[in-house]
Amino acid sequence: MEKKNPLEKRIKRHVTGRTHSFFIAVTPGLEALCLEELQALPLSASAFSTEKGGIEFEGKLQDCYLLNLHLRTANRVLMRIDGFKASNFSSLEKKLSSVPWELFLTRGAKPAINTSTKHSRLYHKDAIDERVMASILNRSKLVEFHEGPELRASFPQQIFIRVVDDHFTLSLDSSGELLYKRGLKEHTASAPIRETIAAAALRVAGYNGTEPLLDPMSGSGTFSIEAAMIATRTPAGLFRDFAFMDWPCFGPERWRHIKKESQKEIIDLKPFSITASEKDPELYSELKERTQKFAPSRAITVINMDFFEIKRKDLPVIFNTREPGLVIINPPYGIRLGTKKSSREVFRNIIKKLQSDFSGWRYALFVHDQHLIREIPFKKTSILLDHGGLKLALITGMI
């Protein structure tokens, strides 16, 4: 058996073997949905604390792996690594000098620092960032750091510093790129909905993969691809890498086992269950090509058709069934159409189309102009979401 060096022993004792505090960053409005996802996973934790924009809990390192692999509605997963109080820069430098960076970063890592302050005497973010970076550099001169493999250039390490009332919380980002990036899409349509928001919409609308789903203004296919992953039980993060894979504590064998076990749960989807319709020939071709590359996406039928040309008589042919299903739409808006007046006109035409040809179907509809919500004549429920600085209303119900 290979003998571990002192640093490896410390990493195993203080990082791999210990319970840590994790914070899951979530789009405000999706906290309850993300909590449901957490509670369905085989985590070592059972108690969760929810706040606006996130969920905190105590868990093991393997929980961090599971969260990144499976969560569909989360933005990123942070691991808390230290916390202390400092009201001046001298005190801050002293506290930072004792942070064991070698347990969390490999030699040569130059992490991005993201600092936020509130009610603190130390409010100069750049000055705080400089001292954090200096503490990492100084520490690397004094103690041994893990000489890990070459770092993934697309997944730089990120340290999040949160300062509230002079109390500093230091967190290490385990995700890398935001979790809505599933690793499936190379092209994007204008103003696309993020996969995390799409997953939330499907969940709120009650989609479980057993009914027809129509994505009639498909664009880059976000709704369809996300629906296919949900229906086939394909983990959200199966096709991408994560920042934790460059941590000194990373256990590749454990990670491979977790992924292998999750892949055993993947199922085949009945043909014709999901249809993505896109009238733009270029977007149609890109989506059709994309759905041929990944197993979950191959469950999607892609058609080159204008939503307003789809008639009720077409639906049994498209889906090979007369059973109603779910139609999900993110209407074009704003700069995609040029004017707010044009956006409202398209929205009203969508409502008329749903009334005429989709009676009995459930719907999920994003509304970018909240004045239009009252014009939806169907029974509805709504939740408000923050999407890239825009306030969105997700409206669901029965037509």
C-alpha cells in the first residue's frame, strides 16, 4: 500500500473525512423546488435551511458530488471553508494568514475572488481581494501544496467572500461554470431560457415524461432537451466537468462510482413523446443535429414548422396519440421583435392559438410583461422569477 504524505493525511482528515457546510445558490423563486430535489437525493444530510436565493446544509464531500451531478434547478454549490470577524485590514491579514489554503487549492491555482460586502467597515472589495490573493501566495511559500494535474482552463477555481457586519465567510465554488450549462448545447438562440428555469417550469407544470410534450417555439431546444433528460432520468450534470475535480481532495474513483450508479437509473423514452418545432431553418438544422449526438436528446422529434400552422388534426400524427399533453412556450419579446407592442401582439396570438387548437392540454407560459397576465383566460397559477435581471412570470394551468 502506498504511504500517504503528511499533506494527503491532513486533506483526508480535515476535508474528505469531515462534515462541511454547503450553500446551494438558487434563482430567487426556485428555493422550494430545489429543496424538493435535495430531499430526493441519498445525501448524508437531512436538515436544510432555506433563505432567499439559496439553501444551506451540513454534509460530506460526496454530497457535493451528488448535488452537482443531479440538481436541475440550482445555479452553483459552494463549500464553506472558513469564517471570522475582522474590522480592519490588519486584523483581516492576520486571520487570512491562518487559512489552510493548501487543503483546498493546488499549487499554481490562481482563483478568481468574488467579494460582496454589507454593513462592514471593510467595504473596498478590490482591497479585500488583493489580501486574499496575497494570503494564498504567502501560504504557498511556507507550506507544501498539492502538485495536482494541469488545471482545467475552462473551470477556474473561484473563492466567494461574503462580508456582513464585519463577519467574513469564505467559500469555495465546487461547480465551476454555472450549473445551467449542461454540456449539451453548442449553439444558442437569441435570449434563451436557462436550463435551470426550464427545469423549474417543467416541474411546476407537473411534467414527468409520461405524456406528450410540445415545445412549439423551440429555438435552441432548451425545453425539449431538459424534458428529455427529466423523462429519461438522465442526471443534469452527466455530460460536463466541475471545479471540484481540480481540488486536492478530489476522489476520482468515488466520482466514477457515483456517475456509474446514476447511469443505471437512465431509462428509454417512448418515441414521439417530445416534439420540438422551430420555424427558422437554421435553428431547426442545428437542433436536429444536436439531438442526434446525445442519447437523451434522441428521444426528441424535431420538426420545421411554424407554431401558428400546427392544427388540432396534426397533433395525433405528431405524437402518435390523441391524449392531451403539455405545451410549453417562452414567447419572443423585447429586442427579439423590436418593440413592446409587437411582443404583446405575438403573445395575444399565442393565447388565441392555444384556445383554438389545444383545448384540454396543460400549458406552461412565460410572461415578460406582467400586464399581460390578466389577459390569459385559462385557469392559472403563477410564480415570479429573476432571469438575468429580468422579472419573469411563469404561468401554468389547463387550457
